[in-house]
Amino acid sequence: MSAKKQRLVVVGNGMIGMRTVEEALKRAPGRYDITVFGAEPHPNYNRILLSSVLAGEKTLEDIVSHPLAWYAERGVTLVAGDPVEAIDPAAPAALSVRAVSHSFAARKALDAVDLDVPAGSFTALLGLNGAGKTTLVSLITRLHDSHSGSIRVLGFDVRRESAAALSRLGVVFQARTLDLDLSLRENLLYHAALHGIGRRALSVMVTRSAMSRKVQTPGRFRPGRGGASGFDPVARISRS
Ligand SMILES: Cc1cc2nc3c(=O)[nH]c(=O)nc-3n(C[C@H](O)[C@H](O)[C@H](O)COP(=O)(O)OP(=O)(O)OC[C@H]3O[C@@H](n4cnc5c(N)ncnc54)[C@H](O)[C@@H]3O)c2cc1C
């Protein structure tokens, strides 16, 4: 099994930032999981040659030093056109699992598992049947009690601060769990009310979600009717 990579985040997709990335890749191949944030919506270009672009002698494409393929080939994630506004190194991980073991009678399902999911990131858990995926999710969601190690959701321990931890956790089940008698909007309103989320706050969340148009139309789109059925997974993810 390969060693876990360290995360390296570079702010500034410019000449010095990318020189640093090149050096990190050269000196320690495979050591870093690199993400570069750039305020400009381009891959890195040779800024020294920018004068010739401004003079109309070259195009920006002509002076690109690191095309998008360069990042992709090296597994470097580029987040372009998104200026970093603040850095909070103390912010807790969305999910932090430390040294968690779990057994069912004599059978050990998990053995000292560590897992970090940084806030704002996407992680998929893959494994063979019996690898312990369901057990881990059951411990995170408190379906099973965990007796060793620690599990934290946004900094809250799921055993000792379970209400605070679970209120910050959304779960999407495999089976359809929308109420087919209600519209998508009504489904969300109902679920939000159960979680103490007011209509105004919900409206802001919906505007940002992928199904904004469907939900803003009161009563029209029902999960069970043809037109909106494709939205069912999106609706369930947004609701969570
Ligand atoms: C028109 C022009 C002509 C030049 N000609 C020459 C020359 O002939 N010879 C020479 O030696 N030098 C020249 N320079 C200077 C040279 O380009 C700079 O010295 C060099 O680019 C500095 O490198 P850098 O990485 O520090 O900054 P930059 O190359 O400017 O890179 C900084 C990057 O960080 C990004 N950034 C800033 N804030 C954030 C944030 N909050 N979040 C995310 N990203 C952010 C910026 O968008 C930028 O892409 C020229 C500069 C310009 C503008």
C-alpha cells in the first residue's frame, strides 16, 4: 500500500508559484498532493512576455508556459479564476477518523483506520465487499457505537458531542427517500423544518443548488412524475 501523500496548497498560479511546484515535483516525486489556486482564469503563462500580448504581437495562448495538460499529466489540481480570500489553517477537517478499529464478535472489520476529508473536498471510499466501508460509515453516522479511536465531524466528536456532530452531517441513502406525494420544494421545506432551518435560509441554499429552477416552482415538479424524476438523486443530495 502506498504512503499517504502530504497536501501542498500553492496560492498564486504565477511564475514563482509554478516554479515552486516544478521543484517540489522534481525533488520529491509522489510526495505531495498538490493544489494550485490562481486568481486569473488561465493556466500559468510567462508574465515577462505579457508586454508582447498587450502590444498585440502575441496571444495569451502563445505565452502559456504550463498548459492545462501539464497539470493533468502530473496530477496537479488547478483551481483557476478563484482568488483565495482567506487561509484558516486551524479550520477542522470535515471528517477526521483516527485509529478506529471495530470488531463483530471475533471478526475484525476495521483495524486502526485513519481518514481525513478536508472541508470543501470530495472523497470516494472504494473497496471490495467486506473491506469495512459500511462499518466505517455506520460508525461515523452512529448506527454502531465506536469504542476505539476517534471520529470527528467538523471538529465534533461523534461519541462525546454526538448531537453537534450529527447535526452537521448529511446522509444520502441508496434507496429513494423522497415523499412522492410532495413536490420537490415541499420535500425540502419539510426536511428543513425538521432540522430547524427557516424558509429564508432554505431559499438561499436552494438558489445555490443544482436544482434551483425546479424547486423554485411551487408544486410543479413532483419527484414521482416523469419530468422531474431525473432530479431525484440531485434532490436527495441537496436535501442532505
Ligand atoms: C507587463 C509586464 C511585463 C514584465 N516584463 C518583465 C521583463 O521583461 N523582465 C522581467 O524580469 N520581469 C518582467 N515582469 C515582471 C515579472 O513578470 C514578475 O517579476 C514575475 O511575474 C513575478 O512572479 P510572481 O510569481 O511573484 O508573480 P506573478 O507572476 O505575478 O504571479 C502571481 C500570481 O498570483 C495570483 N494571485 C494573486 N493573489 C492571489 C490570490 N489571493 N489567490 C489566488 N491567486 C492569486 C495572480 O493572479 C498571479 O497569477 C513584467 C511584468 C509585467 C506585468
